[in-house]
Amino acid sequence: MPDPTRPADLGRVTTYPLAQRSNKVRIDEFARPVNASSSLGDFLDGLPDILAVKTLRELAAAIVQAREADKPVVAALGAHVIKVGLAPVLIRMLEEKTISAIAMNGAGAIHDWEIAAIGATAEDVARVLHRHASLLARAHDLSIPVTVHVAIGSDIVHQHPAADGAAIGAATFTDFRKLVTIVSTLSGGVWLNVGSAVQLPEVFLKALSIAENLGHEVSGFATANLDMIRHYRTDENVLRRPTLGKGVSFGLTGHHEINIPLLAAAVGLERARRESQR
């Protein structure tokens, strides 16, 4: 039985000159190698202006623009961000007024306290404190608001016989209401979700909903999610739903210990570039 499927006649395909084709990548966007003696700015400028690097630069520009306009940049931090040693980088961002508020989960606060109390070794707590490495302590020094959002039963301290569920619940509920106040001013600002896959994305979406319910118009802001992998709630509750029709979003996937220092450096470079153009 003959095959009824006839091969397509490719001789009838319409073609056009290669020079007329619209291209997504240009050679001027390629990476430029740097030398060992090159500066950090040279390194950042030499990155290819493609995909994640373009996102990094656009996010850095959004952060700088927000702070220049005195709009908030809120960092919502998962515990792993503290655990991998990024407190010094985040503290510098507080001191440079890049970050204007912090939200973290209970485990993040615990990691921060342990760093402040005993550092990286089993030192005598009464003799040596590591307050300089504490994100919470430095935020307090700089009068930068920090809210802690605890899921009772999820943190190691909840196993202690002295744990007071009523006190923990009351404190985290107060912090949630404070976060509503912070989120109500987010227009023109940036919300950074870093390393929290479930808890802080849910808290953010609820806080935003209440802020709008209370009559605050929250629009024209940017959100960003920085994590090692993508998750449903971060995609929906951070990147898509909050900014739908009223903002922009950025997603950077990768290790915190690489992406956060890169973002901090990119913000510094963008700020210096803008100052040199004034």
C-alpha cells in the first residue's frame, strides 16, 4: 500500500537575507574577560548583558532608583541567607541605606542570635560577643525596622520547656501588623524575597492584601525573588500576583552566597555611575 504522506516541498519555502533577521543576542552584549588586577567594577561591567546578568542590572537599577526617591527596599530573608555567612554583606547594605526594612522568619532570627552569641567557635559567651556580625543588632543601631514571622512549632527554640507560645504568637502577630504598615508604603519601592520558599511569600501577599483593604494604593513597585531553585509560591506570591498590572518583577536563580554579594556590588556600581553623571 503506498504511503499517503507526501514529503513537504522545501523548495517553496520563503527566505529573506540574513542581514534582515531580528536577533536576540548581539556581539556587543558578550562578556569581556578581565585580568587579575582588574577592579570589581571591571568584572561587573565585563559580564555579558544577557539573561540573568541583565536581570541583575535591572534589579540593581530599580533598587537605586527607589532609594533615590526615598522609597522602601524591604529584604525578606530566609534563614539560609544568614546561615551561609551573608550578614556582613547585608549589614553593609543597611549602613549604605540600600535596605530600609527587614522581614525574616523565626529560624533566621535564631541563626542571627547564635552568630552574635558564639560566633563560629565555642567561645566563652560572657567574655566575647559577636554583635558586629548580627544583622538584628546593626538594624537596631540604625533604627531600621525588622519584623520576625514565626510559625510556631517550626523552630528549635519551640522545643524548650521555657518556650511561651502565647508570647511568641503575640509578638509575631504584632510584627505582622507592623509589616502591613511597611508594605502600605511600598509604592515606588522594591520587595526582595531572598531564600524563603513558603512562609515569607505568604506573609507578604497577606500584608499587601490588608494594606490595600485599609485604603492604601500600593502600585508601581518592583518585586524580586532570589533563591537556589524556583518555587510555586515565590513565582505566584512574589513575582506574579502582587505586580500584575501594577509593577515589575525580577527572578534570579542561584546560590545566595554568590548572588547577594553580586547584587550588593551591582547596586554600588549603579549608584556610583549615577553620581558620576550628575
